[in-house]
Amino acid sequence: MNKEEVVRTLQIQREIFGEDLYVKSLNIEKRVKEKEVKPIPEDIFVASEEFQKANSLEELNSLICNCQKCSLGATRNKFVFGTGNINAKVMVIGEGPGADEDAKGEPFVGRAGKLLTDILKAINFDRDEVFIANVVKCRPPGNRTPTSEEMETCIPYLKKQIELIQPSLILCLGLTAAQGILKKKDSLTNLRGQVFPFENAKIMVTYHPAALLRNPNWKRGCWEDVQQFRKLYDEMFS
Ligand code: URA
């Protein structure tokens, strides 16, 4: 096995058996003679969390862009880190890359992305002024909803992005992203119209643009949400 395969195998073992059990088994292995069991490098878990040390988005991207922590890594074409202003006051968070994003390596570049750009423009935000990312960085096959395990695995990357960018406001697009970040099993109807504290920022939730393409009658509700979001921004910065 090469180093990557060893790391992946250990990660799978940790995912299946839990860290406690795994670490205990490591200790047992250490007691077995070296001849019988190859010692496992102790820094392996530290290495998989190395991204936490990143001091910039660029550094973070380079540490996580080859991620294979979940099965989405095997099927993606491109890792979609996120794009925009690295000092943005506003972050916009979607669910996960679709086919266009997977091909280009950038979030929201397809039809839903065009609508997002227009929605932002409608409340006087330039797309380049904000930072856009997703809760999962790799495309779920067939554009299915990411599983809770996939989100749990990937959300630490998003949290690190938030830590580095330090946005004041976050707009969450759709129920999957909102539930993933807020850890609330609430409906979109209940989550919309509220302001949630998150780290040093405030989060608001609205419809996902892809949902608006399927149900244009929801656009009115989205319009109300984003106007409220803009008002909050203006109150904070004017
Ligand atoms: N939908 C998302 O949630 N994110 C993208 O990047 C594209 C479509």
C-alpha cells in the first residue's frame, strides 16, 4: 500500500469503529513485536487535520483539494473550494457542486448560479464582493442530496473558511445547507425570516436558487428574505 492508501484505510477504520476504539487498537498494536505488525505513524491523524493550521484560504485550499475523506472524492472531477472576496463581509453558502461546478471547479456557475448572481445584484451585492462556497466541496453523483455523513465530514472545511474570512453575515441557500450548518432539524419555512448567531457572524436562510428555478412562485418569498438580509447588512455597516 502506498501512503495515500494507508491514510485512507486508517480513515475508513476510524469512521467505522470510532476514534476511541481505533486508538485503543493502535496501542495494542504497539505492544505487538515490530516484526509482526508494522508500526503506524503516530502523526497520521494529526496529518489529516493539518488543514486546521492553514493561515490563508490559498493554503487551506492546497491542503484539502485532494481530499478523499468521503466517497465523493472518488467520483468528483474537480474539488470546488469556493470563490470570491477573501475579505468578504458576506458569505453565501449552497449545498454542493452540480455538474457545471464539478467540471469548472467553481461554485454556482450553472443556471442556478446565474440566478444567484442576479439575486445578489438585486440587493446591490456584486458577486465578486462576497465569498461563495458549499457545505460539501465535491459533487454528489447525479446531484443527489449530500448525506449527513458527507456533510459532517466536509463542514469542518467550511468552518475553517469562515474562520479565515470572518464574514459578518452568511446567507444560507436551501434547507440542506441550513440544517447542515445550523444543526437544526427545522423546516425551511421556520428557518426563513430568522437571524441565527454563528461563530462571529449572523446567518439568514432563504430558498436555494435551483428550487426557485423549479418553483418560480417561491421567488417572492426569496425576494422578501434577501431584502431583510440587505437591511441587516445596511444596519451593520452604515
Ligand atoms: N448548487 C449548489 O448548492 N452549489 C453549487 O455550487 C451549484 C449548485
